Amino acid sequence: MTDAGHQDGHPGDLLELLLTSAPGCLRHVHHRPAHHGDHIAPPHWADAALVDALAHQGITTLWRHQHETADLLHHGRHVVTATGTSSGKSLGYLLPALTAITQGVRTLDRRGATALYLAPTKALTADQQTRIDALDLPGIRAATYDGDTPTEERRHLRAHTNYLLTNPDMLHHTLLPRHEEWAPFLRALNYVIIDECHVYRGIFGTHTAAVLRRLRRLCARYGAAPTFALSSATVADPAAQASTLTGLPVTAVTRDDTPRGSRHILFWEPPTTPGVDGTPRRRSTLTESARLLTAAVRTGKHTVAFTRSRAAAEILAAQARHLLTLTDGPHADTRTIAAYRGGYLPEDRRTLEHGLRHGTIRGLATTTALELGIDISGLDTVIVAGWPGTRASWWQQIGRAGRDGTPALGIFVADDDPLDTYLLHHPDAVLGEPVEAAVLDPDNPHVLSRHLLAAAAETPLTPDDSHYFGPALHPLVDALTEHGSLRRRPHGWCWTGHGRPTDHFSLRGTTQVVHITERDTGRVIGTVDAARADATVHTGAVHLHQGETFVVTDLDLDSGSALVVPGDPGWTTQAHTRSTFDIRTVTAEHRTGPVTVATGAVAVR
């Protein structure tokens, strides 16, 4: 690797270095020119204290799309803002929400309005909390309510919080089933904010759609009709998707008026190297991405490399730190390169986010945990190590570069497989096509029937609830009544079971967590979902954690524990999964050329 020093420079300097050090790897360059922004003064109705707080942060005007979003929300319109990554979407909903709260706390009861913020990841919630705290507005009592919140703090949150940051899972399992305890908050609820709404697709999106309908139903019981604000950078049909998710008519704001620096996007194929028998072999995507990450860090570029798995993020970071030591010697500051992924303890996540935001970490290998809109400005370069599966995800990752309007570089490093190879030679399949639609089905009877039981346990169902759950309500209620899960009473259909229905299903599949614990010290170093445990922390597995290597000595799913000991055996482990299916029934089929297409029932094993 050519010694480039550690001086900050233009992304073109890094591009020149890469082309010099690895000629023949570049397959395509896509250039997006810079464009200027269009700004406007804050709306006249914005609270003066909030406008002053923003001015102290250097924000004296809004981008025109922020103003449009804020004004629509202030006048009671449900809005989805679908503009580019780092286009300041959050200010569009914060302005009306915080204005309503700050003006409300000046009333006699000092409770005023409340707002509910929903995010799919803890990192996104923590970032939003930091942003609101930085405004230091009198009367704003923002608090995060998630699985990490200590029990003793939860009662205080219910009584005092007026801007609650949480996730759909907590809404489903805790807040809605115990809505009486949250009655003052729900009664004053003015805004529901759904960040990164493109995540809510498939079965998770279908579950979340039902949760939002349960929320609207309970709000109506307490006399509230909150305005919904949704945001996402990558949604194919934002108004339709947001409407399907919430069950409400939604207006889309799609014109992006933020200034953009120029951006070069590289389609990069790793070079070939001699194999053990002399046969040329393609360098692995992770190894090449680690080389690119190291080169970027050494030229002073703040860089994030996205991988497709937690283990890959750890391996890439470890390889990059090793390369940095080889090039800069034993005194190289390897702390400037780190991994970031799900499964870290909360305090570790916050430390890493702070380091990246404040520049002590210049290179980060991560998973989709950092794909969403965490406010980390000043990224010069993004590396996408292998096709992430969808155009939406690819653009979310590539779009993280240049978040402060400066020139930026995005590098797609192809895997050695047919799909990635095709994209290398047909870049228009990515660059020239729209992102995928976020598909969800709020009428799915298997999902909706469970949420109807949850809704009945919260407050009895009535025929009028078809306003929230649609025409599927009546046949499903009849079926659940016949099954004995519901019982007709004078005031509606009631849940007949014991406990809470929400205890028996989750929004994302399994919720059991396995704690990864050092055997000799009892220190918990991280967690993993039980569904992943057999593949990632099985007995004998090598577990990587922030540059440290551990070997799993025992996995006990019943107790939710994986015991590890420090040590590097000299190899890594990777689980191989196999699945097959049996055709049970065929309901219809037809031929398309030489191919027979059929629908029916299958058993996957």
C-alpha cells in the first residue's frame, strides 16, 4: 500500500491513490454533480424559544422541504417526508412537535401536548435523544423508553415525560397493554413520529401497522387524534406506503432542497491474487474492503464500511487495524478503527457513536445497525462490502457519504458471486432503477387476528372498530369468538384468556436473548438473539468482539447464556445452513416458456 500520510484532503486524492495502488479494479464511475439548496425563514407560528435554540446551533433558516413538512403537520395533515439521506428530515417534524409541547407547558395544568417518537433501532433513538437534549428547551422532558430502561425509571417516565422515544416493540408489549397507566400521556398526544418508515415492510411492517391501529384506537378512547409524521430516505411510493402503514391519508413531501456536494460512486472488483497452487483467485470482499478502509483512514477520510453480518464487521475492522499496524508501525493508533454492530451493550454503543461523531474514530466497520439516519455528519467515504440485498438499502448506505454537503466518495466492492458480478458490468440495474416498494399487508388474517385479541384485552372490541381494522374485523371476530378466544358482552367482545395476549407473540419473531459472558470473570460482553445463537455462539465457535477473540465453551439456550474464554485459536468459524422444502399441495400452475410456475403449500425444513 502506498504511503499517503495522514493529511485531510479531497476525495479525489483518495481515488487517485486507489487507482494507483490497485489498477484494473475500477469497473465503473458514476458522478453526481453538486447542487445548491433552497432555504426559507422559519414559519411564523414556531415557538420563539425553539427558534432561538436553533439559532444558537447555527440554524437560522430552513430548507424549503423542512418548512413545507412543518407547516403541513402544524395544520393537522399527516405527512411523510421522503427526501435524500442527510436532508434534515427530523427538523420538519421537530418544529411543530416541540412548538406544541413548549407552548402547552405554559398552560395552567403545565402538562400540555405530548409527542411519541418511534424508531426501529436503539441507535436511532439515542441519536434523536441527543439532538433534543442539545436544544436545552425549558419544559421539554424527553426520555427514552426501551428494553434498557431500568424498572425504577419507568414510573417517572409515565408521570413526567412529554416527548417519549421508544420503538414499536415497547408500544406492543408494554405501553398499549398498560394504557391506563399512560392515560395522561395518551390524552395529550398531539404527534406520532415514525422514523425510517421504509423499514416497516414484510411481516414486521404488517405487525407494526396493526400496532399503530391499536394506538389510534386507544387515543380516540382518551379523546386524542394525533397527527402522524413519517420520514424515510428510500421509499418507492411514500404516500401509499405511509397510508398503508398508518391507515390514514398521508401527504408526501419529496422535493429535496438541501445543498449536495458532488459525489463519485465507484463499482470496484477486488483484484486476483495467486492461490496456493498458483491458480489466480479473487481477493475476498472483506480483505479488499479492509484495504480500502485503511487507505481512507490514512488519508484523513472519515469512513464507514458496511458489511452483511456481525461477524463480517468484526473481521473487517480487525483486518484494517492489522493493515494500519503494518503500514504505520507498532505505534499506529489502531483505536481510530472500530466495529459497530448489534449485540453490543448500551454503553459500548454510545461510546462508539460518540467517537464517530466527534472524530476520534475515523474508520468504522458496521452492519445495517448504522444504515439508518443517525446524525453523523462529515463522512467522506462509504464502502459497501457486497450487495446488501435491495436498492433501498444500497442507497441508504451509499448516501451516508457527504452528509455535510462536501464532496464524497462511495465504493461498492463486489462479492465474487453472479449477482455482484452482474451489477459490476450493468451498473444501470442499480443506478437507473427505482428503489423497491415496501410491501406489507395490514389485512393479513394470521397477524391481524392476534392483534385483535390484544386490542380486545386493552378495551372491548365493537363494530365501530372496523374504522381502524378494516372489513376483515367482522369475520375474524366471528372466528375468534367461535374458537373461544373472544366472548360477546353487552359492551363488546372481550378477551377470555389469562394474562395478556401480547405476551404470546412478538413483532419480529423470537425475543429471547442469549447473554455472552466471560466464564472466569462473569463479565457480560454482549448479546445475541436466540434464533442466531446456534449459528454464531455454538460450543466451539470463535467470537470476535471489538478486536478481542473469544472461544465459546458452552451454549445453554434454556438459561440464555453463552460462556466464552479469551484466546485466539488461529482460525475463525462460520456456520453453514441448509434448507429444503417439500411440496404439499399444488393449487394452480401454468407454463412460461420452458418454466412451470405453480402456487401451493410447501413445508420448509
